[in-house]
Amino acid sequence: MARILILLIGVAFARDLDKLFDKADFKLGSSKFTAYVADDEAKRERGLMFVENMPADVGMLFVFDEERPLGFWMKNTLIPLQIAFFNRAGKVVDIQEMEPAKSSMSREVPTYHSKSDARYALEMNAGWFTRHKVRNGDTLKLSGKSKSALLNKSLPK
């Protein structure tokens, strides 16, 4: 019964990404994409949990108040992802592959930590950064404005 309840909550949440998160347009290297913006603790905790698929050029950008070591886990994350960590200037400092947990009931949840201090983390479908030839040192830029005051004041344009 608990498993069914968790699954139902997860399905409802996955459908509500557009209601719970604002989106913004970005450029990374020569690639353009859209990302949901997780700019507060509650949004960062939810992340992409229970999402069953993401469009090809859509991801989630996690925005933090300051640059520091960042850690992410794949609890209740159903799809394989790739994550890029960015410093305060918006430059890529680390890219990693992220695998979901073997089971939603698993006690061992994969975790991933930035190799250096970061202020932003971008989760995209697995292989996205590789296909788009994104490398350390590439710069993330906001295209236009975002509804996120934290993002608007911190990320270079």
C-alpha cells in the first residue's frame, strides 16, 4: 500500500513541474536549451524526482546563494541524467553521469559531489553534455530574463 501511495504522489508531482517551477532559456557554448529553475530549498529538494522522461533540450538548473561544494542524490529519480557544475562566473567546473537508484525502495541511493566549489548545477538527460560537446570552462548564460531574482542577479548574461 505504501508503494502505491508513493507512486501516486510521484506521478502527480511529475505532471506538476510546469506548475511548481518557472522555466528560463539558456545558452551553453553554442547550445540553447530551456531549464526549470530550482532556486530555493524546497525546489532544490524536489528536483526531478518521479519524472519519467524529459524533452531533449529541457533540464533543471539548481541555483544556490553562494559557491560551495555541492552534492546531489538520485532518490526517487527515475531517469539517468548528466550533471554539470558551474562556478559563480557560470563556467563549467565538472560534468558527471548520474544513474538512478536500482529501486525506489533501495536504501543505497547514488550520490554525486562536485569536484570543486560550485554555485549552479544543471541536470540534463544522460549524454546531453557529451552530445553538445560541452567542456570544462564553457560558460552558462541566461537568455533574456527569468522570474528568479536570485538567478537574474547572479548569472552572467
